[in-house]
Amino acid sequence: MKRVSFLFLFLFVACGAQETTELTTGEEIYTARCAACHQADFSGRAGPSLKKADVLAMPDSYWLQTILNGKGSMPAVRITEEQAQLVVDYVKDSN
Ligand code: HEC
């Protein structure tokens, strides 16, 4: 139980550490908001791999919906729609 609360505290701190307004490129946003769960190289950790062709082939609307509203065990990421679009472009262009 202790371990579980520690993990949640860590995720909370990790997710809130950087001010949303400082993040201006898709890479910065990804590093600050996504990499903790999806790994810097997109291979996945707590979250699934974002390198798979079927995920990359999903329309931007699916990605934006997932990021802004959350999906299953992925919490909604508190960034603007513009930032979400930047991060989607970054992930898709990098794979
Ligand atoms: C707290 C951990 C966490 C963070 C932060 C996070 N994700 Fe996720 N993500 C997950 C998990 C867990 C899932 C699987 C959700 C499910 O289907 O139950 C997921 C699913 C996804 C999916 C759908 C994959 C599929 O197979 O359909 C996409 C796309 C995605 N995340 C992108 C992102 C992006 C981009 C960011 C940053 C803006 C991000 N995620 C931040 C944990 C996270």
C-alpha cells in the first residue's frame, strides 16, 4: 500500500513539475508530459508503445481525444489543444 501511494505521488509530482506555458515544441511537450509513461524512444513503459504502425496510423482526432480526455488507464493530459497537436506531429514525424 505504501509503495502504491508513493508511485502515485511520484507520478503527480512528475506530471506537475513543468509549467504548461513553458512547453513550446512537440519534443518538449512529449518529454515533459508523455515520456514518463511512454518512454523517450516511444517504446512504452506504464503506457503502451507509440511506435506501432496501427497506433501511428490512427487519425489525429483519435490521438487528440486520447491526450485531452484520457483513455482507459491513461489520465487526461492537461495541455492545450495546440500543444496536443504539436506532440502528435512530433510523435508521428519521429517514427
Ligand atoms: C500516466 C501515464 C501516461 C501519460 C502521462 C501519458 N500516457 Fe498515453 N497511455 C497511457 C496508458 C496506460 C495507455 C493505455 C490506455 C488504455 O487503452 O487503457 C495510454 C494510451 C495512449 C494512446 C493510445 C494507444 C493505443 O494503442 O490506442 C496514445 C496515442 C497515447 N497514450 C499517447 C500519449 C501522449 C501523446 C501523451 C502525452 C501528451 C501521453 N500518452 C501521456 C499512459 C500515459
